Amino acid sequence: MRLRPRARADLLAIRDWGTERWGEDRAKEFLEGLIEAIERLEAHPEMGRPREAFGAGLRSIRHRGYVIFYEIDGGRPVIVAVIHERRNLAALQFGDALESE
């Protein structure tokens, strides 16, 4: 699984928030579900919907209240960001996340 720095930071923040709110076991279970959703992209990278409004080549899938943004590089998904669906997605800027590995 390839993660851009922004996506890695997003997953760590989700883990920390979940641990504080639900406890370590439930947060771990939730994060494992997100990671399983991301891993499914390895077999089916085209399964997400195109999200060109956020950046050229971006796609996304949803998992339990989160939107997983990714791009396809060499036939493999690269996770760009993992954002809660209640955030103002229209205001998101992925320029830096798309340029760094």
C-alpha cells in the first residue's frame, strides 16, 4: 500500500481521535477497516469514482463516513488523503499532497 505523507498523517489522526473517543480496541478495529478498504483498491484500482474537480487523475471511494482519495500510478493506487465526509470537501486542496511521496 502506497501512502502519500498527507494520507499517512490523516490515518494517524483518525487513530488518535478514535482512541480518545472510543478507546484503543475500537479505534484499532475502525482503522483496520479503513486499511482493508484501501487494500481492496490494489486488486481493483478503477473501482473508485473519478474526482477530477479535486485534481487531475484523482479518484475516491467511501468507507464508513470517510472519503479515501487516491490516484493511480503505474496501475497501482497511491492514497492521497483520507477525509471525513462531513468536511467541506469542496474547499480541499490537494496540490501539495499530489506532488510529494
